[in-house]
Amino acid sequence: MNLPIEPTSLLLPWKLVPPKGTENVQIHSIEELCLENDSEKSSNALLGRGWSPGWSNADKVLTEFIEDNLIDYSKKRMKVEGTTTSFLSPYLHFGEISVRKIYQSVRLKQMHGQKKGTPAQKRVPVSFSDPSVFVNIHAIYVSIFLSRMKGRCLAT
């Protein structure tokens, strides 16, 4: 290379060394940090069974929902059981998928169905891709998060 200074590659350390000043850092449990109270424990246990963290898992759930359940969603969306829900809530809540991505994916599926001349009963419902639905979903998650954190302690 014709660089004024040749780049040097630094060797990785043999072991990870904690930064100076972190020797006295204390480790706290979830209870000590007040991140979960008794009323939330059962809900969090259920969430752990039905949610696998990560962007790739969020994409899988979105794809499965759009391909298999989206058509029925508009008819049954007010029920809170089985496949009548999208199962996207935890992914939205933890930022693993965006409202914009869901909207664009549904809209793309909707346009694709219209191009192919898909029968009406197999077309994506317009009501699901209504932007106001997603604005409301986002507002709900923000308000829930802020209300849950209000008055919480983070280990003093």
C-alpha cells in the first residue's frame, strides 16, 4: 500500500481485562433493581414461553403472520386468543421490529395480491394497513413503557 503510515494490526488481549475503576461495581438482582414486581412475574413467565428475543425471530413471526394469518386477522382481531393475534407485541415493545416495517410488509402483500388478481376473500384487508392503527399501537406501547417506569427505582 502507498499510505503515509502503514496500518498496524493490534493483537487481541489474551484475556478480557475490566476497565479501571470497575472493581467496586456491585451486581444487583432484578428484585433489588425494582424491575419486576409480584404482579408481573406470571405474565413474564408466559411471555418467556411465547417469545424468542431477536430481530431474526421478529422477522420470522412477521412473515408467518403475513403469510398464514393476515387474511383472518381483520375478521377476528378483537378476540385475544390463538391465531387471532399477531404475536408481534413483544417484538414491538422491545424494539426488535418497527411499526414501519410491519406496515410496509402488509402494504407490499396487499399490493402483490391486487396485481395477481387474487380473489377478494384472499386479499389483505385494507383496515389492517390503515396508518392510524399503527400510530395507535405505537402510542400505546410508549405510554405503557413510561407508566411502568414511573416511580421505579434503579438500585440506589
